[in-house]
Amino acid sequence: MADSAQAQKLVYLVTGGCGFLGEHVVRMLLQREPRLGELRVFDRHLGPWLEELKTGPVRVTAIQGDVTEAHEVAAAVAGAHVVIHTAGLVDVFGRASPETIHEVNVQGTRNVIEACVQTGTRFLVYTSSMEVVGPNTKGHPFYRGNEDTLYEAVHRHPYPCSKALAERLVLEANGREVHGGLPLVTCALRPTGIYGEGHQIMRDFYRQGLRLGGWLFRAIPASVEHGRVYVGNVAWMHVLAARELERRAALMGGQVYFCYDGSPYKSYEDFNMEFLGPCGLQLVGARPLLPYWLLVFLAALNALLQWLLRPLVLYAPLLNPYTLAVANTTFTVSTDKAQRHFGYEPLFSWEDSRTRTILWVQAAGSSAQ
Ligand SMILES: NC(=O)C1=CN([C@@H]2O[C@H](COP(=O)(O)OP(=O)(O)OC[C@H]3O[C@@H](n4cnc5c(N)ncnc54)[C@H](O)[C@@H]3O)[C@@H](O)[C@H]2O)C=CC1
Ligand SMILES: C[C@H](CCCC(C)(C)O)[C@H]1CC[C@H]2[C@@H]3[C@H](O)CC4=CC(=O)CC[C@]4(C)[C@H]3CC[C@]12C
């Protein structure tokens, strides 16, 4: 990546490259990274769509592996110039144990860092999350905040705890000497709630609405703003950050960036209706149909049932005390740090993001019938 080697082709590794975000990062790299020579896609579950990418001009190498296995990670990282580490266990519903979430998100990230150090890979971009900041357990609003906004980040749930720990590992690793003697350069991107093609929760809400005859029922006040960002823009920010890490190492190394775009500030449910409305669903109620105390009670009941039933069956509904708190607390971002540090501007306008998502929901919904 030095001036003398402008034409040098680079090897990129994307961990979690077959997930919702990972697939967009992989496709974005192939479309928009001219220096890409080889793209390694590392995931526990490889998607069949990877096959079609192998016929293009860039060498695409699919690697089935587990980030918790240090030797598998080291083998995948060896010889890579840049690692985009997006693999993670995204579970806020109690499907996986806290130990498993920690193992994948924290130990997995430690393995990626150590692999970079051992093999001499110098550039690491980590997909963190807004959840490392909040919403916190006290329900404090974070209104149009930025990376410097003071906020009492208090985590109890295993998912945000694990993302916060992993992010810290990544930032602390900035400047470590890698094999060959040069310093590691790292940064972390913190997306808000991601939406777009491939968003399973959006598809689930759509299917639920269809089952209920086209109706969804408001649970959250319209006044609660929840930050959302289009997946194509999140992918673009990863590609740009990875590209600029060497040239702007002194500025970007060890930094965090919220991942945002021009998506409107709305409540979680009203935002979803931007896509589900044009697909024929309606959100019933200008105000929540159930009082908040009843939702709190139902969320606690779900948590109790999950615990009681665990030996017999996995009961993991969308509503639990954590998801209710997240959905019911204003958390929105407004920042230009990524723009100032590495020239990030959203690639997709809100109108484009909306249209693409609607088309995907319609297709995903009809394929479920
Ligand atoms: N979905 C969202 O709204 C947000 C997600 N994020 C972060 O973005 C990243 C990607 O999330 P999504 O694409 O939404 O999730 P996802 O579940 O669709 O993708 C995660 C990918 O990681 C892979 N993976 C999981 N455990 C693995 C392991 N042990 N070894 C190798 N691969 C493994 C999965 O197979 C999957 O392909 C995660 O790190 C998540 O914490 C951050 C903010 C918001
Ligand atoms: C599932 C929640 C909505 C259901 C609320 C109910 C039951 C009242 O209808 C989702 C509301 C907010 C979501 C989270 C948020 O977007 C931030 C996230 C960031 C991540 O890094 C991972 C995903 C998530 C925690 C996301 C998960 C679903 C919600 C809790």
C-alpha cells in the first residue's frame, strides 16, 4: 500500500462475510475497491451465492471457519493486507448462552487481532455497534449524539457487553507491532440499527403482519427516535475506512466512528412502516395500544418463561426486557467525524435505500408464501 507500489493488488479478508452486513461488504469491495486482488470470505456458514462471485476478475476464496478457533483464523489472515472483522453473534433474544456470545464476539476478536500480529497484517477494521454506548439500562436518551457525547454507558446484556469488550480490544491493539516490525492500525465502526436487503427481523415483521391480516399494532410511542442506517451505506463506510487506514493511520488509528446516513429519525415501528406500508401493511394506533407497564410485565413474563422452558424448548420471542428498553429509548446519532477523517458520504440516498429495501421485502415476503 506504499506509494512505490501503487499498482499493487491487495488481499482483503472479510470475517462473517456471509452474514447480512458481511455479504454487502463483500459485494461492495468487489464493485468499489479497484486495488482488490484477492477477496477471502471467512464464515462459519458459507452462502451458495459466493459461487457466482468466483467467476469474476477478482479471486474470491471462500473459507469455512470459526473465529473462536485461533488456528483457523490465523490461516485465513496469513498474507492478507486488510481485515474487515464483521463476524459476530448478534443475539438479543436469549437464543445463545452468554458464554457463547462472549466466546464468539470477544475471544473471536482477540483471535483476529493476534492473527494480524503473528502474520504481519497491518490494517484492521472492526464492526462494532451503537450498542457499546447505549441505550443504557437507565433508559437515558441519546439525542443526535456524536462520538464525543458524554453518556453513561451501562451494559448488562451479554450482547452489548461483548461488543464493548471487543471494541476495546481492537482499539487497544492499535499501534502494536506486527510480524515484520510495523505497527497495527485499527479502527471501529459503530452502526446504529441496520436495515436493508437481507434484514431478517424486517422480513419477520412483514410475515407476522401478513399472518395478522395486514395489521401491525403499535407498541412504542411515535416520539421515541431510534437510529437506523442502510446496509449499503454501512458496507460503503467499511470499504472506505479500510482503504484510507494506511494513508491516514495517524488520524484514524484507534478511533471509533458512528455509522449513519440520511435515514430519517423515527420510532422503530414508524421507520419499519416506511417499507412495510408500501408492502400493504398498516400500523394500528396513533399511540401504543397497550400501556407501558403491561409491556414491561409481558417482557418480564417472557424472560421468566424463557428461563423455565430452557431445559425443554428454546422460547425466544422478540419482546424481552432488553429489546423493550432498546426500542423504547431514544438513541440517535448525528456526526461528521467519518466524513472529516476519511471522506465518508453515504453512497445511497434515503430514497434509494428505501426503494431497495421495499423491493427486497416484497420479494422475501412473497417467497415465504
Ligand atoms: N444488525 C444490526 O443492526 C447491527 C449489527 N452490528 C454488527 O455487525 C456485524 C454483522 O451483523 P449482522 O450482519 O447483522 O449479523 P449476521 O448474523 O447476519 O452476520 C454475522 C455473520 O457472522 C458469522 N459468524 C457468527 N459466528 C461466527 C463464528 N464463530 N465464526 C465465524 N463466523 C461467524 C455468521 O455465520 C454470520 O454470517 C456484527 O458484528 C454485529 O455485532 C452492529 C450494529 C447493528
Ligand atoms: C426486536 C426489537 C423490536 C421489537 C420491539 C417490540 C417487541 C416492542 O415490538 C428491535 C428494536 C431495536 C432493535 C435493536 C437496535 O436496532 C440496535 C441493534 C444493534 C445491534 O448491534 C444488533 C441488533 C440491535 C440490538 C437491534 C435488535 C432488534 C431490536 C432490539
